[in-house]
Amino acid sequence: MFDALEDPALIDVITVSQRAEAQHASRRLSAIGVLVDRHADPDREDPRDRFAVDRWDEVAAQVAAAQGITHALASHQMRYAYVLRHRLRAVAERFAAGDIDFRTVALIIGRTELLEDDALVAAVDAAIVAALPRWERWSVKRITAALDALIYRHDRDALRRTKTATDDRHLEIRPLDTGDPLAEIWGVLQTPHAVALDKRLDQLTATVCPADPRTKAQLRADAIGALTQGLDRMRCTCTDTDCTGRAVADTQVIVHMVANQDTLQDPENLEPAQMSGFGVINSTQARQIATQPGTRIHTLHAQNTDRYRPTRTLDTFVRCRDQLCRFPGCAHPAENTDLDHSIAYADGGRTEAENLKALCRKHHMLKTFCGWREIQEPDGTIIWKAPTGHTYPTTPAGGLLFTNLTRDRTRTQDRQRRRTTERNLNRKSRSQRQTTQATHTQANPPPF
């Protein structure tokens, strides 16, 4: 589209597009702000505000479904929209004109949040707009410092506390994409905890016998398994049959891995597998995990029941099929969700895979009490219908990798397929009999 343009023209396209992007973002937040005012105005008391799923949640569910984003992100957008609509009106005008981008608007909202007096809010709002031309192309850090200085002049108590390294402590785990069943851990800990962890890992590595083939670094990494179980020693991996450390149990945590049988049996098979709550892993990782001691392999199938509660097999099947909460945009792991009947059990809905889905508690209550309706198709697809009448389809995440976890056809199509198959077999058998009879007759003509 732009290949024929010269460099100056391309820069113009970038500038115009950035301005248009800000204008569209402003329109989106303006629409969200009207929804908030109509149905979840924080300044208007309502008995529903004490419900587990309140008015704010009801609006957030619709905003999230419309954009395919998480409930939390939709809630953030609603807060931004409300502030622009009722507090920072001058900033909102510049945003609507495309003079400032969404990143800067979000920063302004966050830094001015502690201002309480309406007159001060208006004064800071006007001061920010007046300073905006000088802030063009400034970094986030520089704009933050300018905002804090401006707020400090108006209300010292409204200055946001600077985030310290202690506030930023965290611990994260994610898959290591190297072809091995490994993960990486990184984070920031408080010093006493970090020192205690370091010493405890060293203590555990000393519990294996000298014949253990692992390096010190590998032993420290593997010591996490014993640490998670509260054990006082590690499992030894030496070859000495008399070593008592070989009998120490390894990590006893149940983790579901979904893989096709062919993936586990055929070294040449490249189809990936999926680790619940962890993500996609390659076929080599799946085969390594499947051969580890203590691993149990179960064949998943949808074992339906007449009871209200699903069988353990059916429960596992649905969770492995769905992987996540089935509400639009929700990323809550299916392992920690409710299994909900699409057609209520009391209304004759069966406890079977075609009528069950994973829903986190919040979206389960939204469906039950807040006017959301849904239709579940045989392949696990859910067609959600919002109170406004808009529809949003969601498909089971497991079905993207494992088509055998979903139904490719409806029951009517299955019945027709069986009928057609049996008719074709009858036709083939009759044809073979006729051919055999004709051959026999030709080889043995009648004597007259």
C-alpha cells in the first residue's frame, strides 16, 4: 500500500495514523463512559453494589466481551472513561482531538488519582493541558516527573508515592522454549527470604550421595522439587542400588498434560501437547514427561452420567477441552473453574460434554444473575448472548490442538454418517456376492 511513497510521505502517514489512533481510543472510552454512567455510576448508591457481582462487573463483562479482552482490563478502561468524563474534562478534549495518546492519558489519570477537591482537580486539569505542548515527545519518566512537580504545587498530599524496589518484588515462572521440559524462574525477593532460600538449596544438595552425577548447579535447580514438598532431603539419581536416597519421592503435584496417543508413541510425530496452566509444549517435551517415573497416562473420553455432578473422567475431559474459562476474553485456567450446565440440569439438561463448560466463579454468577444467555454447540463452541442482544462466540482452546476433544458433527450428522456407512457396506457386500456368483457361473456354465 505504501511501497511507492517516499520517506517524508511515510513519516506523514505515521503521524496522521497516530493522531487517528488517539481519536478512536477517545471515542471508545467516551462510549464506555456513557455505559458506566447509565448502569454503574459510582456516585449513585445502589443495593447491587454490595453483591458479589455488582453493577460495575455487569458493565465490565459487556465491555470485555465486545473487545475480547479480560474482565480486569475492561474494568481499567471503565475507570479511565469515568475520570475523563467527570474529572479531567480538559485532558479529555485534547485526547478527543488526537493531541495526546492513550499512554500519556493513562499516565495522567494514574498520577492525579489522589486529588480530591473538585477545584484543585479542575486547576490541575487546566495546568496539564497548558503544559502539554512542552511535553511532546518526552519520555514516560520525564512526563511523570513533570506531572508530580505540577501536582506537588497544588496538593502535596496528592503526590503518588514513588514505587520502591521492595514494592516491585515478584516471582514469575514461564516455559523455556528450548525443546526440553523446562521452565525458567526469575524475580525479586526480600533479602532475608532470598538468603534463606539460597542456604536451604545448598543444604538439600548435600543430602545426595557423592555418586550422584549432577553438577552443583543442577542439584540446586532440582532441590526445588524437595522444597515444594517440605522434605529434608533430595532424591538421589546415582546407580547404586543400595543408596537410600534413590527411594525418596519426587515432586508429587498433579499436573494435566493433554497429548494425542500418537505423539507419545511415535518419535517422529511433531504434534504439540498442552500443559494445563502452563501452555503449549513440543512433542519431544511431551514424550520426556510421559516417560518420567510416577506419570500416569489416561485415555480421555466423555463419560456421560445421569447425575448432576459429572464423573471424574467427564470432569477431566471438559477441563482439558476448554483449558480456560469460556466467557469471552477470560483467561482464568479451567482447572480452577466451575463446570456449568448450558441447559440447566433442573430443566432437563444432561450432564455430558456437549452441555458442560468451564466458567470462573465471577462469570458463572454473571450468567446466572445478570441476563447473559448462551447456546452450546456439539463441538463445544459457545454462542453467548449479552443483555444488549449482541452475540459473541467462543471456541474451546483445547480443540485448536486436539480435534478429538470436540465433536466435528452434530448427533443428527453422526446418525446419518452411520446410516450411510452401513448402507455402503451392504451395497459393497451385495456387489461382491454378485461378482462371485457371476464368476462362478462363467467358470461353470450349465450343461444345456
